[in-house]
Amino acid sequence: MGEAIAFYTLSFFILVFAVLVVTTKDTVHSVLFLVLDFLFVAALYALLGAPFLAAIQVLVYAGGIVVLYLFVVMLVNLKRPPEAHEDPHRRTRFGYALSVAVLVELGVVAAYSHAIPAPVLAGARSVIPVSGNTEEVGWLLYTSYLIPFEIASMLLLVAMIGAIVLAKREL
Amino acid sequence: MDLFVIPLLKILIVLNATLVGVTYMVLLERKVIAWAQSRLGPMRVGPYGILQPIADAVKLMLKEDITPARADRWVFTAAPIIAMVPALIVYAVIPFGDKATLFGREITLYITDINVGLLYIVSVASVGVYGIILAGYASNSKYPLLASLRASAQLISYEVAVTLTLVSVILVAGSLSMVQIVRAQESAGWWFVFVQPLAFAIFFIGGLAETNRAPFDMPEAEQELTGGFHTEYSGMRFALFFLAEYANMIVVSSVATTLFLGGWLRPFPGVSALSFLDIIPGWTWFLVKSFVFLYIFIWVRATLPRYRYDQLMRIGWKVLIPLAIVNLVVTGIIKVMLL
Amino acid sequence: MADDSEKPPLPPAVAPGMPAEGAGTAVPSAATGAEAAPASPAAKAAPAPAAAKPAAAKPAAGGPEHAPKAAAPTGPTEPAPPVDLPVPAFIASLQSAISGSVIHVSYWVGDWTIVVPASQLLEIARHLREAADAAFDFCSDVTATDWPPRAERFDLVYCLYSTRHRHRVRVKARVADQQPVASVTPVWPSANWLEREVFDMFGVNFTGHPDRRRILMPEDWQGYPQRKDYPLEGPGELLMENPLDWLKLRQAREESDIE
Amino acid sequence: MFDTNELVLNMGPQHPSTHGVLRVVLRLDGEKVVDADVVIGYLHRGIEKLSENRNWTQIILLTDRMDYVAAATNNVGYCETVEKLMAIEVPRRARYVRTILCELQRIASHCLWLGTHAMDIGAMTVFLYAFRERELILDLFEEFCGARLTYNSMRIGGLPQDLPPGWDKKVLEFCRIMDGKLDEYEELLTHNRIWLERTKGIGTLTAAEAVDLGLTGPPLRGSGVPRDIRKDEPYAAYDEFTFDIPIGTAGDTYDRYLVRLEEFRQSLRIIRQATEGIPEGPIVGKVPRLIKPPAGETYHAIESPKGELGYFIVSDGKSTNPYRFRVRPPSFCNLQGLRRMVKGHLVADVVALIGSLDVVLGEVDR
């Protein structure tokens, strides 16, 4: 019962902040709502019995990545009006299209997860004991999900090199 | 009842002790620096000025709370709170002692022991940086902006080094829980400072940098940036920043004590010849060790000039982080070999 | 060694013109009780009549040559050097290098001064800096003196020093109000601020100055405070005595600015 | 998207490390200084103009207010200039006392410089230590003339009063204390790694540049130009003492620091010699009751703690006030070098460089 109340409260706030992120005019405020969003998501993880994931969520997203966002937002003047030749509504339309795509995707995932028999989900849940899951996360990462993990790290490496090349052309 | 009342009581005690400790930390700093500089320090309020923190608190509360005209009001108000709250909630996982018996009840001397305690501390501390960045941004003034940029760059860079040293400690201890780390030191018979001296040194330097203390106090370098990110703050909001800094100092000292100096353990827990020291309760050891740390923080401030911003970044990225990585790799190899 | 006590006691009453009678050693006329004042270098000492006394009993008696009346002086006293005192070589070489460059040479209490035409100032400055016997690489001061009734009312004064030869000279140029005069900043970068100050205080019209702005006074200040005809009392005093009048004056001024 | 906007930062006139009311408008690229405009005049009191309407004795008091941390030096410079105009011979005892006071003043001024300079770089203990020793000098001055900051401690022709009994012993005692304290300062700074990193290679000036910029005093000597008016054109009683002129090699902030620290020692050396050899005799030369120099003009410079302090005075010979009173303030001319020095350095170096020039705004603006 208490868990349900907490879950719905958190979800409500997550949605509200998510909407605020895209509707707020001031970019810094928008980034701040994003931070709040991440923090509430972290709380959700904690609620689901995944404190490790919650801590990582706060550390990496709220504490690391968004700080860099904030840097960019503060340093770069984003109040530039759109260029004359640009269609002012082009981005909006693009945004709508993207949201529809994501919604459809979510629907598919939801439908698919309903189609999976319950015992599989139960089995997945049992991997994560309530007491602690750091070890399990590590174990899973380096066994079942080794290839995705390595691919992700390669991707990050490529992104890093790309960023350096872009930033310092005359290297 | 035990589920709620005792933790609540503990939270209340720790919170109050922290706030009082922080205010007295300010007095301690003023006194220690005064002695270092052949002065007396505060002497007027109470005998030897021991009531000075109270007078300061009253003064700061009664001062006018100014919001600059063109500031971002909400963010300006939120920033000191964002700075203060993480500094306080970190205390939830710091083990001040092991167990004590009070009124026939066995009570653990920590609020909670979560198995990702260390990670929790690091992640919560990483949110604290928002207070500084936002203060700088919301003030709508150039000095705070420069200071907040410095501060965030500094915090992010040093966090990498500090976190890497923590990982090597975790490798040695085999746990992320603060209590388990102390227990690991108990069973090893050594404080981890002897096992991980390099990690300890990096943690200490990184701790100085992360709490914006001299010689890394660039974000609030008053000689350059007229007070840094809190230039535009006054009254209690300024006090919150001030208190957050000292609370963070205590956090860093406590974490260092727990990770490297054996927390509540007596010196050389493995040497049974020293077991007569066990008469002294564990929390005393903890407090004494933390105090030594805090004293060193102050001592450093009284002694050293300030680094320049680029030098600070250079030390962070070119010295501390490589050293931390090397330390981590060596620790990992030794750990694997010994297993 | 060149202490005051060794400075030649100069006769104030006959000061202008400096009759060069007897290049005697300095008479320590004022050395009452000082035991054994350090040997004063006779070579450097200027000639002084033995009877000379420091400005004493009747200081105002002997008026300067330029202004026999008690009226405001119209110019500085620039006594010529005593005939038996050799003029420094660099002055002679300057004279020969740039014709007409030295209008007047003066010597007083150990300081050499040359008066040069303002039109040739930059050329002379360059020579003084570059000539081997002068080598005045250090411009220690630029200032001015205001002598109002005179047509060329300002004396621009450049105090030069040579770090190589360790000698000094004062170069003077007479300029009128608004008369353009070349800035010496290209020759001595250190003259930059000093000339700005002269511009600020006297309104001397420097040309070719890289950054000619007011330096000490506010940028919107009217007038040039160091001129002799600048009123000693003005709005500032009015403010203290009668703030309302001051405010009116200021408003009137602001309105006239807007127009 | 990423336009390289320059940030214009207005440093001062209200800023903790501009040593008063200096204003530096910095154009920054990130934290790097692209250009700087030094704005002065916030403390302009018109001392030159005021002096044209004061009599010759009253001006001594005004000179106190220029470089207010070295008031006695200003007094000496002014009095000597007037003495030069009037050809007054100052008794040897008075000249000795002037030398002692000038050197004490130099130590006091350098103490203040060391304290504030170290403070600007973040070493705050040195500040208190240096002020502690400066206090001893102020005590000595207080005993001599009754004042602690603006001394009015000279008269044209000599001194206002003789030394109080036992004063010379106290001066020697001070020298003994100061010797040890200097080592204390050096221990905190000279080989301190952070201090070295903060000062070495910062604001480097070659000898030629320093001369061109019109620097004098320690900033000039730090660049390796052995120019000191005490040696080159001795005044007071400096020709009777042996002392060295320290010069730097690299011309950076660290060299200027070393030069000043060595000047402490040389000053102590001069004070010792002067105090031990102080002659008996009168303290005032033969000065007319009404001071009215003959018509004429002169420029006389002395070595103040900041550099060449010159007085250019024109007397019309008729009135009891100077026709023109001009001061060549060393701080003003040294400050001119700041713009050249800060270019390409960071904001933190700007304060280090302002400290390194050791300017006193009372003298810059007069």
C-alpha cells in the first residue's frame, strides 16, 4: 500500500517535471527540472529495491552529465532568434513526430511485456535481492551482458574521440 | 515503535550535533588560525569567545536578506538550500561508532547502514555542486558566474580522482557499506591508510579541493573574485553556504576517518598489547580522528598560498587522476593475485 | 655624496642671471654645528659668491629679472649657466645635430635645463634618446607649468634620466593653449600616462598620443584644474554650503548637455 | 553557435585586492586577460593644486597623504627639494636620522607590501606576521613624532625634534627582531611550491621593457636594472653607508619578491650603521623664519619604497607658497606597466601583479 502511494506520487512528479522540462522558456530552469526528474527516477529505483542503480543514476546523470549541460547552457547564448530562412515550425513538427514514434514504441513494449508469461518476469525479479544488488549487477554485466557492455563502452570511446576531434580541429 | 522512533531520534541528534558542530567548526577555525597568526581570535562573546558562533548566528539571521534586482529569484533562493541539504543528508550513512547500550537497548551508532553507503555519499555530494553553480548563475553577476564555473569544473575534476581512490578502498574492503569497511579494517588488523597510502593522499588532496578549501579555494577566492559564488548573498542565505562548506569538511573528515583511519577502531586494532585502549568508547576515537583531520584542514589554510585555477586543473587531471588509476590497477592486480 | 649640504648655497638675491664670479668651492654657510660635513666635490659645485646667504632676511627683495614689478610672474627664472661651468656634451651635440633645437640653456641648483621649440620636440626627444652621449632612455616625469599672461602659456617639462650615463636633464617646451604638440610616447612609452595627466590637468593639446583621455579627473569634467585661472571655488564648495543652489546649477548644466 | 564572446570584467574600484580604489577593466577570454584598461583617479584630492595655495611648511603635511604607508619618505623628499631650492645645509645628525626614518619606513612599507601581496596570492598568515612587525616600526615612529601613519615628521632644514632618549637602542632591538622574522617569512614563502608556481614567470619584463615603461624601484630592479637613487644620486646620508642593491634576473613576480625581501635586509644594514654611528649636533640647519625660496625651479628625486619619488617645484620667489608643485609619484608610473604585464595571464595573476607592483592609490591619484 505504502509502496503504491510512493510509486504513484513519484511517477506523478516525474511526469510533471518532464512536461516542465520541455515547456519552460528559460533553459536553465529547464535543465533544473531535468535534474529533479532524474532525482525522482533515482527514488523510483530505490523504491524498486535497486539502491545501486539509484546511486549511479544520481551520480552519473544528476551529478555529472547535467552539470555539463548546465555549463553549455550558461556559456552559450541560446536566446538567438531563428534565422530568417529557417521555418520556425520545422523543429516543432519534428518534435511531434519524434514523440509519436516514442509513444508507439512504448506501446509496443508494453504490449510485448504483457505477452510474456508471468514466470519469466518473476524469475527476472528474483535476480535482484532486496538486501543488495551491486554484486549481481556486476555479475550480470560481465557474464550475460558482456557483449552489449563492451559495445557500449566502445561507443562511448568513439564518442569521446569524436568530441575531441570536433573541439580541437588543429590537433 | 523501534522502526520509527529510534531512527527519528538518531536523525534529530545527528542533525543537531552536526549543525552545532558546524558552527563551532567556524569558531575552531578562527581560533586555530588566530593562534597560527599570533593573534587571539574571538574573545569578546563569552569566555574565550566560546559563544561567538551563537552571536554570529543571531547576527546572520537578523541581517537583511538581499536579492539582487536582476537575479533569477527562484533559483537564487533555491541555491543555498541545494548546497546545504546534500551536506546534511550524507550523515545518514556515516558510522560514528559501532554499538552502544542505552537504557537496556542496544543501539547502533549510525542512522542506517545501506550496502551502497559509499556510493550514496559520492552521489549525494555530487548534487551539492548545483548549489554553487546555480548561485553563480542566479546572481546575474560576473564574479559569481566566474566562480561558479571554476567551482563546477573543480568539483567535477576532483570527483573523478576521489571516486577512483574510493574504488581502490572498496576493492580492499570488499564492500560499499561504511560499516562493513570499518569491519574489514578490524579483521585486517590494519587501518587502510597503511594499505592504501597513495589513495589516502589523493583522497585528502581531493577532499581539500572538493570542499573548496585552501589551497584550492578558488571558487571563493575573495582576493580575486570578491567572495566568489556567494558574492551577492547576504544574511541567512549566505550563512547556509558557509555552513554547507563546513558541513562538507566534516563529511570529508568523517569519510576519511571511516575509510582510512579505521572509523571507531582504536589505533592498531590488530595489536592485542594495546587492548587497554578499548576502554575508550569507539565514538570517541571516531571524533578524535575526525578532529585531527579538521585541524589539518585549518592548518593547511593558515599555511599555504592559493593555487591558480589552471594549476589546480592540471594537478587534478595530470597528477591525481593518473595516480589514482595506477593505484586502482595495482590494487586490483594484487587483490586478484592474493585471491 | 650629493647631499643637500653639498649643494652650492646659491644667492637668492642675485639668483637670476647667476653672475659667475669665482668658481669657488661651496661655502657651507649654513653648516653651523655639523661636524665635518662630507667633502663636497668642488667640481660639481656651482659658483657662488662668498657673501651669499640663503634666502634669509629679505627674501622678496630681489625680484626675478622677468618681473620687476610685484605682478604675477610671466615665466620661470631660467638662469644661464655660469660661464666657467662646462655645458654637458650632449647639449652641444644636440645643438649641432638639430639646428635651432636649443633655444636656451639654464643651470640652477645643480639641474641642467634646456628650452627647445615645441615644433621640434619629437625630433629632439628621439635624438636625446638615441644619441650615444645623451642616451636618455628613461623619461622620469612629464609635467607642465602654467604662466597665464604669457602667450605661450604652458611650459612643458620633461625630466629625463639616462640609466647608462646616470645623468639628468630637464627639457622644456613652451606651448600656447590649444597649440598642437607632438606626444613623445613613441619615444618613451612611459610618457603615456604622464602626458595624459598633463592633458587632463592643463589641457595641453598632444597629437599622436595613443590614448588621449582624462586620467585623474572624471571623463566628463569641464575645464583643466591645474591652470592658474581655474577657479578655486566652484560647484564643490557650493554643494557643501548650499546644496539647493548646487542642485539647480547641476540641473541647468545637465539640461544644457541634453540640448 | 559558439561565438567567442569576450567577457568584460570590471575589477574595482571596490575590490578586495586592488589595494584601495584602483579600477581595472579586464577583457577576458574565459579567464585569460586579453586586454586591460587601468582606470585611476578615484582618490584624486588635488594635492598638487592644494599645495599651490599652502605655504611651504604646510605642504609637508600634504605629502603625508600621498603614499600614506611611507609618509616619512615623502616628507624627506619634499623637504630636501625645498632645501635644495633654498640651499640650506642640513646638519649631519638630522641627515642620519632622516636616513634611519627612511629605511624604517621602507621596511614598514615593504611589510605592508609583503603582507598584502601574500594575501592576494592566498597566504594569509604572512599578512598578519608582516603587520605584526610593521606595528613595531609604527611604535618607533610614534615615539619619535607622536603619529603612527601620517607623521609630518620632517621640517625644512632638519627635524621637528630630537630623538627621544633610548630610541636608538629600541631601533637596534627592532633590527635584531626583524632579522629573525625575515627568515620566518622566507620559510613560509620563498621555497613554497605553490608560491613559486604562482609567481615564477608571471608578468615577466625585460630590462629594456621595464625602463621603457618607466618603472622604478623594486619592479625595475627585479628586471635586472641596477638603478637605485640612494646609490646613483645619494641624498640624506646614504653616501656614508655601505649597502648593496639587489637586482633580479628574470624580471618576474618572484624576482620582484626576492628583490624586496633582500631590500629588507639591506635596509636593516643601513639602519644599523646609521644608528650606531649617529653623530651629535644640532638637528636643524640655518633656516629663515619665513620660508620663501628664491625664484627658481628644481627637480629632486629620492628612492621611496615604491621607486623614484620626484618633486618638481617652481618658486616665484615672491609668495610664501610654491608657484608649481609637482610630484612624480612612483606608484603612478609603475602602475602604467600593469597593462603590459597582465596581458595573456589569468585573472588570478592580475591580483598577483597588482600586488607585485606595490602601488598605493593615495600616491597614484594624489
